[in-house]
Amino acid sequence: MTGVPRDFLWLADSSVLLITDYAVSKRTPQGTWTTTSFPCLRSAQTGCVLRDGTVVIGGHGGILTTQDFTRWKIADGVPTQAFIRALAVDERTDYVFAGGWGSYNGIERYTRPGTGLLVSGDHAKSFQPHPLTDRIADVGGRLSINAIEVQYYGDQQLILIGGEGSGPGVRRPSPDYPFLFILRDDRLYDPRKLNLRQLSSLLGQDIITPQHGIKVSVRARSAFVSSWARDIAFTSLDAIAHEDWLSWTKLTAHLAAGEQFGAGHLRLGRDVHGRELLFVGGAPDGPVARGFTPIRAIQIA
């Protein structure tokens, strides 16, 4: 491995791809690792896999694709100074959605506006601004995006987008800096009905930071949202599907009395009995500085 691990992907051959700052490492089902560096990007952040096996990687400098980890192609339409933080694929259409910061100047330092929501319909060969990207914005312009989740609830496509909001450490939400947007079949959810004031009060911050800070579980009929090293909140998919006024609940309120827990990235999985689990990582005493606990699982369905 080279650099800090940022993301991992499951490939069709049951191998695992670990994305680090400056390389990708592939672990075969037999347990061996191979590491390959990539061109063009200053550093990587996240990735996704298309149905034909194409691996898409985003980071500081744009978006790359490969099928053999030998030949790499850089996607057109993504600014070379962009810091791509989120990638998500529509598993029914293979459309790829991307977003990030407009540029990157160091840890927790970025510039507004962000990239807004980008979309590709040609297997990530090229990207264009989503038709609604200028409405997925704050007073600084297009949103600086950290997380994108694409899922279907019945036949309705849902795209949940998380971003910087008012920035790290800000506890008072501002309507000028929304940090969550939802698209329902390419229609923008009424921002007033997202109830972001309640959500930010539960999360403890006015921001969705992790690349995997949003997860949708169809089995649990819920959408889960995490800030960084703080709490998890969830809301009903039925409410989202009908564009109702959203009511958010703190998931960690269901833990043992007195137990504090902070969450970063969220992942879905199942145990040997088929029960759906939400895998999270967090800090036992809240603040990041005290270190993260091992990954733990919360049964959600």
C-alpha cells in the first residue's frame, strides 16, 4: 500500500481493491496482494465499479478508468484542479455520478464553489454537469460534494448528495449553506422539507464529510446519514418517495445507556443469517483525537 487507505471496492472475481492516496492494491481470493500506481491524479479518494468491470477512480486531478490496471484513461469534462470526493454508479443504467471540491489546498482547506454534481452516460469516459447542478448549490456556488448515494426504491431513482454545509465545526445550520440534497427521478426535493435543522442537531455538525456518509437500505426502508466522528441519523424512504416533510431519528440513541459513539463511513452488509447490518467506525469518547474504535455493526433489518 502507498499512502492512507481511502476506499475499497468488491470486484466481480471476488477480489478486493483497496484505494490509497497514491496507488491501488488488489487482494485476490487466495490472499495475495498486488499494488499498482496510477498516472495523472495527485492523490486518490474514492472509486466505483461498472457492470463491465471498468474500475473508476476519482481524486485530486480528475477521474481515471481502467479495466486491467495497466492502461489508464482520464475522463473528459472534469477540471484538472478538481478534488473528486465522491463517485456512485446507477446499477440499472451504469450512469456514473461524481462530485467534489473545486480545488484542494491541504487538509480541510478547499475553495468554493465546488464541482457540483457531474454525470457520465458513456462508462465514465466523459462527464458533464447534471442538468440540476446549478440548483445543487449554496451561496458560494455549486456544492462542494463529499458523498453521493444512488439507489432505487421501487421504480423511483433516488440520488442523495452530501456536502460541506457551513464547514467543519459549525453547529448552527444556515439556510445559505445546505449540506444535503435529494433528487427523485431527476426532480429536486423541496429543500424546506429536508428538515436540515433537525438533522444537523442530531448529527452534531452542519456537514456530511465522509465519502460514504450516506447509505440507503431498501430492506430497512431507511436512509442513513453520518457526519464525521459524531452521530448517525436516519429517515424513512417512504417519506422520501412521497416528498413528505422528513423526520430524522438518531440511530445511536438505540445503543446502551451512556454509551457514546461517533460514526464516519457507513457500509451495508449481511450476517450469516441474512440480517442486514450497517457497518460503522467511530470514536468511543466522541472526539477524533482519542482514536477510532474498530469497525462495528448495527442490525437494521
